[in-house]
Amino acid sequence: MDYDEVLRCMKTSIMSKQFGLEDTLGQLITSACIMSLSSKTKKINVENIRVQKILGGGLNDSEVVRGMVIIRQSETSVHHVTQAKVAVFNTNIEMN
């Protein structure tokens, strides 16, 4: 699949929702889509693409990573307290 052709299509879609960010977001989304293409069917499975927000990061810090990203816990934070009255979380909480 041709990167420039996919980028052109992505920019068109992004401009209607995020005008002014089409260059940055277009490159990121195009790279992610091309990396997730199935070699057999040549179709994109959106279940293979994940977006992870990292606390304190911005759009210009974004990058596409091939493989899995595992966020480590902070080594300087308190992770366990007995008989606590208040809990403070500085990350998103996943419910299973």
C-alpha cells in the first residue's frame, strides 16, 4: 500500500474534525494503519491499534510503536498503605 496515497486520504478525513492537526495526526494514523495491515487480506483491523495517553504528554510527543507498550508504575510513589482513608491515583483506571 502506498504511504502517500493513504496519508492523503487520512488528511481529508482528519481535516473535518481536527482542522490544523491534519499533518501531525495524518502521519501518525497512516503509520499505524500501514503497520496493522494483514499480509493475507490487506485489510486493516482496528482492534490491532491502541492509543495510550501518557500523563503529561502532548500531541507533539506522540509516536507510533510497533509491538506492545507496557507502562511501568512509578518507582517513587507509594503503592500500598494499610488502613488508608484516602487514595489518590494519577493514571487511568481500567475496569474488568
